[in-house]
Amino acid sequence: MPSTNSNSSYSLLTDPFLQFPTTSSVKVVWFTEFAGVDHKIIYGQNLDKEIIANTTLLSRTREDQGSNVKEDYYQTTRRNIWRHEGEIIGLNQGEKVPYKVASLIDNEQVESNIFSLSSSPKKKTPLKILLTSDHQLKPMVAANLQKVVETIGKIDAIFLAGDLVDIPDRSSEWFDDRRGGAFFPCLQGLANYSIDNTVYEGGQLIQFAPLFPAIGNHEVMGKWSDNKRLSQQFVNAIPKQVAKNIYLQKADSINPDADPDIESNWIKNNSFNTDTYEEIFSLPQNESDNSHYYAITFGDIRLVVLQVTNIWRSPNLRNSVEGRYQESDRELNKPENWGYGQHIFESIEKGSEQYQWLEKELKSEAFKEAKYTIVMFHHPAHTLGGNIVPPYTNPIPNTNYDSDGNITEIRYQYPKKNDYIIRDLIPLLETAKVNLVFYGHSHLWNRFLNVNGLNFLESSNVGNSYGAHLGDNKRQIPPDYSPSNYVELGDPNGLKAIIPNLSPLTDENNNPLPYIASNNITVFSILDTEKGTVSSYYFDTRQPNSDVIKFDEFTI
């Protein structure tokens, strides 16, 4: 449970954590399972100041039969979680200020332990930033984050490239999954996850250092239902345009008064949403009044966070599978059950709203003045992993019919020439001379360098891996699909993975491997702004008393 110095019978659901620092302020957030009153932040060198927090009730957090909590759930059930946020203003850059939070219930004040907060650091401040991704309650995350603290000590920020949990509306995955590895406990040193009888607690990180996340596919929920399992709702996302078309056909009955709020909510509830993610975090709002993509200056860093992710569909080629390449043959004449392939949630295509926002950001003074420029998103640009195929573009359906007009097959193509990351995004980042592109999604570690000097890092082998596609380990591709569009081995976009330059792992013939893809070895990466380096470390959980090994380091 979260730390408390109170004798109350109640407890906080999380320790406090830090969000959205500016040069003179920072936000403090925590959660409870009770509404309570008088939620406040107590701060100052003598803890002699306080502010009252704003409290909101999360709108979509639920539990279901798939939840791992003390209470058994036999159906999808609302779970009330209250979020408390206050902004500490008037801070001096570089000053560490003690703080704690307190919530009052039944005349009992429940307090956290004392931590420290600060505003965004000054330029030229030496910083150590954790680069991480794809936690998803995977088995080695607590060990990974515990080793970050044991190896590096206090860090200054966390850049997390998406896939924070597995099912975003399942509240226990954020707060108190009984297996001991929920999202917040791992990042707050409150985990209790056992690997081969060794218990890992995670690391006290976000109580002191702000967290900057990106949206991955696991931050997106699909069609809303009051009774379906959350795992079903998660995979039932369909393109918004499809939902809009359905709405237009039924608008008279759904919304006879043409209320625009009813229309937008219906389309959201029948396509996809990131509501829980956006309700949990406090991040800069872009011109579209959302935090799907944003930019922030942190010391010498200009961090640009994009929403570059699509729904994950199975690569399985069986006709009965709703996958990347086909609709299930069981659902061909039931369009309400189609998956629409591996569709994209937010466009990054040239001319799109996000692309235009990025063009402005890359020309901004804040970007140009930064010593280090980092662009973070979820979907890989270059990787040996499986999730980079098919190409990152809108699926094109090919539908076949029998002589009676019945659908016999729906298959999807993804032309490589239309890959929005490679065709549109990367040239923009090259022109702006970005120092590092950081992403996740494939659950491995590998890095690349292109001919124009752009560094690419995927450091997402935090808790498990699905392997690297070299040698005989081929990606699943339809046999009649063009190998020039759908690449079975290596990086489909033409770069050679760099062999780690300090202590690479080796294969059975003692050849150095250009990746780490393991279900026993966990990896984390640290950006050091004083040295201008990104260092990567691994820890073998099969040897709990072994050292953490720095295996790679490069300069940005």
C-alpha cells in the first residue's frame, strides 16, 4: 500500500506523483478510493504551506472477470476512483521543496510520506532521464525499475513511449493488481512482484521526478459496453469514420434534437477513446485541446511527444481470425463485427492536423534553442521486432463476392510506399536535425543510425519479449503478399541494427547480437544530458544477485 504516516484505517490508493512542470510550477497528483474532503498538498522547507487540491471522479474505470483484485468480479462493474490534483506555483528553478499530500475522511487525515518536488530545471542542469516503454504489467517491470534506482539513484524525469498498462479502463492495472505489478506501485517503489522467490518492489521514481508518457495502442479503449468484458471492449475499436457513417444512418433515432454533444459521445463510444489515460495524467494541451501530442522544454531538452500508434491485430493467417490481413470468415456478412484491419488512431500523414502541428513545433524558438531534441512516439520506425509489419499506413480492403453477392473474403493491403512514418514523418525530423527518435511497441531493445545521422532507439524489453526477426525467425506474412511490401526478416525499412558497443549478448556460436529480446533479461536506458549520452543496461532476473550490466552507450 502507499506509504502513510497516519494511524488511519484508510489509506491512499497511490503515493503522490509529479506532472507538467514549468519554470515556476509543478502539478502534484494522487488517487483515493474514497471521495473524502479537504484534499491538500502540504509543502515548503518547513512544510508550512498548503493548497487545496481539485478532485474529480474518473469516468470509465471498471473491473471485470479478468481483474486480479481481492474481490471477485463476475461482471463488468464500475469502480470509483477519485483523482486529486494541485499546482504548486512560485517555485525557484533548481530548488528542491519538501512536500506531502493529505486526504480527510471520517475526520481522519490520511497522509503520504514526505517527498520533494521542483519546477522544470534550468538550462545546463545535468539531468538523468529514464527512457522506458511497454510496461503492461509484464513480469519483470518491478525488477527493472528497482534496478534503475539501485544503479542510477534518483532520476530527473521519465520518458515513457506508450503501453503503460494492458487494458486502460481496468482500474486495478493502474493501482492494485494483486499480482503485485500494477503501474503506479512499480513506479513508486510499492510493488510486490515475485520472480523465482525474489520479490521486487519497483523504484521510488515519480514521487520525485515527472512522468511524460506517449499514447500507445494499449492506452486506447474500443466500443463502450455496460456488460462486455473489458478485454472485448479493448479490441473492439473501429475507425471513427466508420462510426460516423453508422451514426448518420441512425441519427434521427439516436439524436432527434441534433445535440452535438450526444453526437460526439455516441461516435466516441462506438469507435475508440483515450479517456482514462487523459483523466489520469496532466499534460500540456495542444491546439486541439487534448494531450494526444505535445511538446515541453525540460532543462536542455525539447521533448516532442506524438500519437503515432495503430490498433494491434493478430498476425495469425487463419481464416477464422480477425487479423492484420483479413476479417474472420465467421463475420464476413456482419459488418458490425468487422475489425477493419490494423487501422491508425491519429493521422501523422503529411497535411494532417498532427503533422501541421509538428511542422510548427519544429520551427519554434523553443525547439531551435534546445541543446537536445527528442521525438517520442510508440510505433517503431526501425526495428527487428514483429509489430513494424505491415507498413504504417491505412489498410486498403479487398473484398471478394460469390455469384449470389455474398462476401467470401475481406483482405487488407498496406502499401509500403504509403508508410506515413517513413514517407512523411522521418524526412521532417531529419530536416529539423532531431537528435534522437525514441519508441517502443515490439518489446525488445535495438538501435539504429541512418545516413543523415538520425539516432533511433527502441528500449521496450522491460518485462517480456516476442523475439527479434533474424535468422529463421520469420514474421507471419500472407504467402501471396509481395515481399517488397511485407518483410519477413530484419528491419523492413532498410537499416542494419547496431551491435551494442560495450557488452553485447551473444548467440550459441558466441556471435554478438544486435538486440536484446528475452523473457528473463530486462533492459533500461538512461539519457545523461551532462555527457550527451544514452546508456543502456540489462539485468538477468535468473541471477538475482548478479550485477546490472551497461551494454551499450552512444552520443546524441
